[in-house]
Amino acid sequence: GESVGLHLPTLSVQEGDNSIINCAYSNSASDYFIWYKQESGKGPQFIIDIRSNMDKRQGQRVTVLLNKTVKHLSLQIAATQPGDSAVYFCAETPDSSYKLIFGSGTRLLVRP
Amino acid sequence: DAGVIQSPRHEVTEMGQEVTLRCKPISGHDYLFWYRQTMMRGLELLIYFNNNVPIDDSGMPEDRFSAKMPNASFSTLKIQPSEPRDSAVYFCASSTGTENTGELFFGEGSRLTVL
């Protein structure tokens, strides 16, 4: 599959532990944020989104936190599983259009 | 639904040749996006369409790149002439354009290698 990036920051966690992946965004005008997961050889897959009028949103085993003051976004994965191993991207819409701008990604490795 | 379908999955060509990448979006989706992914630049939006009309092509690198959407079920991205620096994975994605504007459905990509 496609090697997304040799220089990606990597987070290594033990199976069963919680994972926290962080993302800093630059445009204070962005009002909508999304997390995507990309497995090797596949296209990105939507995980969860959050609008700027919220601080937190929960899904199944995942939580997204938004701190607009410091322009920071995080993705928390509970009870990390081997299938969670992938590259995770945050994305933003800087101008309320349908134009998603993706961050550089973080590789998550889950140790058995 | 079969999801977004892209072809070819892999293409190897020589510099100067024309390359055409194809995409079939999910039926009923009004938005279609073309992204390029490289190790150096990550995921870049090239162009997107709404109801077959190009809305924003500001990400298209240069005149060698062109994209069309002749109907709601088909889009092409063409590179002519191709150059080695065009080597990348090209993704097509589609979305409904409703409340969840960020939920794009990506195809599996077309990996292009230009020698």
C-alpha cells in the first residue's frame, strides 16, 4: 500500500490502552473539523466531526475535543485495538465551503 | 452500494505521456472531489464539483492538469504531458453535501508512477 509519509509522527500504544492523537490547526476562522483514518493501501475514512460551537463530541470508542483558544483538536480512542493501527488525519474547512484541508497526519501503531 | 470506484488502481507511464484517471462517485452524491497524496505534501485538494460543475480548481497544479465531469456518475482527471513529479496517489471522493459536509467517501485511489 501507499506509504503515507516516512516522516510522520508516530504514536505507539499497547493494545487495550487509550490513545490520544493531537492536531493543531492554523486558521482561526475554521468552523468545522473532521478526523479521518487511513489504512495502508486505502483511501481515508471518516471517523467523527465537530463544529466550532462544541467542545466535545463522542462516538463509538472515539471522542473529539476542540480547544478553539489554542486552536487544538484531539482524537481519543478508548481501548485501542490492533485494527486501529493506521494514519490519522485531522481536517478543517477554513471558509465554510466543502473544501477540506487535511493536516499532515499521525501514524498510530498498536502493540499486541 | 459499491462505494467510490476509481480506475486504474495502478498506472506506470513514461514522462510526456498522457494519463487519464477515472472515477465513479456514489450514486446520489452531489459533490465530487479529486485529491492527490504524496509523502512530501500530504493530501491536497485539486478540484471539486457540485452537480457536475467545477466549483474550485485552485488546487490544480498547472495547465497540464484538467478535470471533467460530463455526468453525475463519471469524472476524469487528465494529466498531459505527465512528469515524474506527478507521481502520487490520486483519490476521488464524493459526498452528499448535506449537514455532514466533512463526510467524504473516498475511493481506494489510483497510484501513478511517471518514469
